[in-house]
Amino acid sequence: MLDDGSGEAMSKVIQTLVRYGELFGATRLVPLDGPTHVVTSMGMAGLEAAFDLLDMLIAAGAKTVEPFTVDPRPYDFDAVPYTDDEVRDIRALYPHQDRYESQLRALGLKDDDAFSCTAYLPETGNTPGEGDVLSWAESSAVVFANSVLGARTNRNSGLIELMGAIAGRAPEFGLLLDSGRLATWKGDVRTATLPPATVLGSEIGRRVVEGVPYITGLDRFLTNLQPSAARDYLKDFGAATASSGAVGLFHIENVTPEAIRLGTALLADGFTSFVVDDATFTPSSTTVRLPDLDLGVEPDTALIGCPHLSREQLSSVVGSILRALEQAGRERVSIRTILSTAPHAVRAFRAEQPATYERAIAAGMSISTFCPALHMNCPSSAGSPVITNSHKLRTYTTSHFFEDDVVLNRIVHGGNAAVQTGQEVTS
């Protein structure tokens, strides 16, 4: 590829991939089997060198082999009621957004709706098959593709995955190899009930860090769920393992594809064992990062959907909030409430349940396609009391994590009291 006359820009792309691979012991480049998902979705100040690089590639005629998807946009002026301070911060922090999105389109962006961290779900449609070799970087997408779909991608850095998409190749190391997919940890879940996905995922991620866990005991719960509910549980579980640790692949006995095929043969020699039981999640536990007990002040915003809600989750969350409002005799949410999902999911929800969508908007909910984590990059947002039921968002930002029923109560009633409602926001 270096000698085929493709020009200086393509030569630099290949050289970058080769050097990157050599750092991790790769001996060859292998062809990609599916489209790339790009993690960098923001035209952020300070990234001018990256945008200049993309201009060079575009001028040289570079384009990805297949149309790609990208992480969510950093803001959504159409759906989110921003404060004046937030608008000021957004414009200062993301001044190159229009330029960058034009570059993405020139390089092979699938379409203007291809902005979602859950691009692997049907609503966005970048869904790889088992064994497909990919060039991805987004932490929650990588762990889902590897684990739940059985595809193969390393947790690459931003723009490296885009160079792979342009070359149609990836350096072969790590999770692309059979040896790199062996489990170095074995975790036995012995809880009486199914733990919240983000809580369990955070605990396992903190234990194994960048290791590969083989999890037993979860199948007794997950195999009894509807397929979409089990999928969404694994989506949020994986996102928590990837953010609280650096997990790029997990195996769940009798559930995930490789664990179904290979079972305990996936366990590497010398693996480390651990147990997660009900005592793990008690207030006296010193290992698990428990939900926050109190904000100390009244929250002003609830962010739900990190990673993006699926279509089914969006419907469930809206329904839970509307029912709780009705039971409380209230017409509107008490704090700014933003639900994040993929563009195609918003459109489908609005088309399939127009009355429910209108009720949600009338009740003060915002249904957005932005990235909650990038929203929290803004100083004014980072300095505000924000609550979430996402361990990923809590790990990456200054938001405060509470379990579903507490978040729901505060959305409906406001205040800082952790009142139990019996309803759950399923995210």
C-alpha cells in the first residue's frame, strides 16, 4: 500500500497505523470487515491540529472504505433549554463544530443522523457481526461490539480508528487475536436479585481494570428477560465496566456469543477469581463505589442516557416519569430533565407514540440527541448540581450518581430527599 502510488497523505496514514501497531507488538495489518465508529464528535477548541490534518486528507481525496458513524454531538439547541451561561460556554468550547461535521461528511459519514454512541443498535444500524474485524475507539461501543456481538476491535484512540477506516486495515494485536480474548478474571455473581447494570458494571470494572472478565451467575437473570431488555442491560453494564475500568471485552456464561461457544475454555491460565454478592453493595463496603448519599444542595438537572437510550428504554423512561407525575398529582417535572438517545430513535418514538411524545414535552422533559458527557464539559454545567443514573457519566464528569428510584423521585418532586417511589427509570 505504501508503494502503490496513493500519495503522501495515504502513505502517512499507513505509516501511522504501522507505527501504532508496532507499539503493541502487531506483526501485520488485517482487513476490516465492517464500518468504523468514530469517537471524536466535537469541534472543540484546542483540536485545530486534528482538523488541519483532516483537511489535508480530504484534499488528497481520502475517504473511508465504508460509510461510518460517529459519537453524539456535544450540544442540541433544538431540544435542550440551555441557560445563557451554557450557551456562552458551548460557543466558546465547540467553535469548530460546523467545520468538523463538514469534514466528516467529506470523509464518508453515513448520514447526518449517524451521531450516537450506540450506533450498533438497530436505530442507527452500524451493527457488526460475530467475528468482524473493526476499527473502533468509543469505550462503550467497543465493549458492546466485542462482548455482546462477538466482533473484534481494540479500544483504539480517536483518529486512529478513522485512519484505519480510510486504509481499510487495522493492526492485528490485543482483542483482534484469540489469545487476547481469553479471560484473565473469573467473577461469580451470587446476588439474590439482578443488580443494577451500572452498579455491577462499575464494580467489575474497578476490580479488573483493563482485564477480560468471565462472569458466571448472571445468566440466571438475563435469560429470563426479553431480548431487548437483556441487550440494554448489557449495554449499560458494559459502559460502566469500560469507564470505571478500561474493559474492552467481557464474557458472560451462557449469554455472550463466545461464552456460549467456548465456555470455560475462554479462561486463561492463572486467572484471578472474585465473588460479587449482596454484601458487596452494602454501605459498609470498601470496594464498590456506592451511589451518592446526598448532593448537599437541590439538583437542577437530571441527565439520563449515557450511553444513549435505546428506543425501548426511551419509551420505558418516559412512561415511568409520566406515571410518577400522575401519581403525584403533578403536571410537570420539577427539575430540568434531559433524556438522550439516537436521532433515529427520537424520530421513531415520535412517529410511533405521538401522544406520549407530546405529553413528555408538555411535562417539561427534553428528548435530545446530544452527548451528556460533552454537555458536562462546559464549566457552567460542570459547576451545577447534576444527577444521573449512569455510572459512566458519573465517572467522566462532576455529575452525581443515584439509583433509578431516587433519580425519578427528584425529577418528580425536586428537593434533596431520597424518597422511594416504587417506580424505576430503566436505563
